[in-house]
Amino acid sequence: MQSPVNSLKPNCVVLLGPTAVGKTSLGVQLAAEYGWEIISADSRQVYKGLDLGSGKDLSEYSAGSKKIPYHLIDITTLASEYNVFSYQQDFYSLFKTMRSEGKMPFIVGGTGMYVDSVVRGYDFVPVEENKDLRAELDKLSLEELGKKLLELRPNLHNKSDLLIRERVVRAIEIETFRQSPECAELKKRTGPRPQIDSFVIGTTLERDVLRQNIKLRLIERIEAGMIEEVSSLHEQGFSWERLEKLGLEYRYVSLFLEGKIDSVQTMTDELYHAICQFAKRQETWFRGMERKGVKINWLPRTSDRKARFDAARQLIEDNVL
């Protein structure tokens, strides 16, 4: 949770923002300045092999001759499902280790739910598959499943989950367990989460500049071999369905390779608009975090990298160090 006024100094720094605003380069500059290590908060960069499409840009993790250590990138494969609970648990482990070594955990990323799960301390519990419940749910239509989930969770935020059967089933499974006596007992045994007092910095750009960045970066990635990357992943045995579920670049390139989009140009145009919509959803998520009490210290909306770095450095020196 956020540190109250006049409390102890923050024990975690966060740099968030939508896609294509230069978070990684700014994060690397700040990490180099203060001797920090970067903890990525990106739901696709955790996967090995998702490089160009996820914007991994590992070459950016250096300042001059100095390599900046990074974490939670390339830690699993597409053979497994990594989710926000996985991220939170991995972060907690890193947080405890880094704080014991006197280091400042520094999160850099744009996956709002991943960041939010740490900053506001989502209350997660591991939920195993319930075969009996799934057998009952198999008899229901997608619409009936959606109604059941909304009965369990009237305040459901991500309504897009209602469109995918397996996600609805899993959400019902999780919520059913969360409301059970077994869950209450498990929480007693697992003990408290680490106390995280985060200082959150936000960076974004004016809408027209952001869209221009998105278009330029998309073209660069296609020219660098993004289509070939997705084709290679499929050749390694990952189904089109698995790749499409990764969203955005992986979804649209997969559709093109399957022959469901007729040309590279059409794919590029459709993907560009999808990424622009995604950036808007990211900013909406961050505004939602602010409404729920998270203070985000926004940097100037300028393309001047030095100006943003100087503003971020001033915020850190006034509030963190």
C-alpha cells in the first residue's frame, strides 16, 4: 500500500506507463544513476522466445559499459501459464531478498494488474483445479457461466473474461474457493505478506506522439523479424490458439500466418489500431489505480528524455532517498 504522509521512506519504487513511451530506457537511466536492479512488470516478457513481439529490448539494459541487472524476464516458457498470482509471488520473493541485501526494488513496466497486485497487495490464494465443480460447469452455456460468475463477483472489473469459456470457468473456480472455509484456514497458515511502501512514478506522452511512437516501433519490429518469430514459435509446437491468446502482436501475426488476414499491410493497420486501443486501456487502468488511492507522480508529457529523467530524479531524491 502507499506510504502515508510523514511515514518511513518508501521501500519500493515503481515506474509505470503505457506502451511505447520509453519506460525501459528511462528505467535503465534511473537504475544506472542509483545502482538499482530492474524488476520487469510485463505479462509477456516473462516468456522465453517472446522477444520482438513483447518489446523485450534486452539490448537497452545497459548504460554505457555498465549492464543493468533485470528480473522476471525470460523466466518461463509458453508450455506453462504465468499469471498475476505467479507474478506477485515471484515479486515477493525478490522483494525479500533484495531488501535483505540493502537493495531498492525497482519495478518498471506497463501491465497494470501486475503492478497493482504489488502496490495495493492483492489478496491471492493458490487455487487447485476442482474436477467436480468443472463437471457441473461443463453443462452450462457461456451465458449461464457469465451470470454465475457475476453472482459470485458482482464487482468484476475485467468483463472481457466473460467472452472466453475457460477463463469464466477458472474465475468461477477461484471465486468459489475464495468464499470457502478452506480458503479462510489457508490464509491463517500462510501468514502476512511483506509490507510494501511504494513510490510510484508515471510517464506518458501526448496522444498524437504516442500513436506515432506505436506506429514507428511496430514497423521496426516487423522489419526486424516479428512475423518470423511467431512462425518459429508455431514450428516449435505451440498452437495458433496458444499464440493468439497472448494478444496484440502475437494474435494478429498468428491470424496473418493462418491466412485469416490477407496481407502484411492489412495486419499492420489492424494491429496498429489494436495497440493504440491497448494503450488507452492501460491509461484507464492507471487512472483506476489513482481512484483507489494510489498516488502516481506523473512526469511531464514531453518527448525530451533528459527532461523526463531530471523530473524523475528530482522526485526520487525528494521522496525516496
